[in-house]
Amino acid sequence: MPELSRFFGIVIRMYVEPGPHHAPHFHAYYAGFAAVYGIEPIERIAGELPTRQRRLVEAWAEIHQKELQENWERLQSGGARRPIDPLE
């Protein structure tokens, strides 16, 4: 479960998804909540987060969209993840 970033109690992870049928995405976790976000465009595709955390994740993802896409490509091709800076 590669962790990409952690900020304000939110953990961002990205998993290896075998097969070409999965669109690039990442997972966000916060205090028992979980959501899945697409990378292009940045949008919630499953799950729920509290409003404040949802907004933080979406802002963070917009800032780091290119790095998220690069991590997706790296992980899916068997490479290692690269951490992404948290929100401060």
C-alpha cells in the first residue's frame, strides 16, 4: 500500500492495479472515511470524506496532479512510488 502523502490527518495512497481497465486514481483516508479520486480530471469517483477533508484533498490533488499521474504510471509499470509534498 504505497503511501504518497500525509497531511492534516489525511493519508493518500496509490495501489498497483493490474490490467488496462483501471483509470488512474488514488485513495484518500481520514478517520474511518475513505474515498477514491480520479486523476484526470480530479474528481471523487467513490466513497466519502467529511467536507473539510474533501476540499483539502481536492486542492492538494490539483496542485500535484502531474506528480499523481507520474506515480500512477511508475507504479503500474512496476516502479517505486515517489512521495508527494503534503499541504502545509
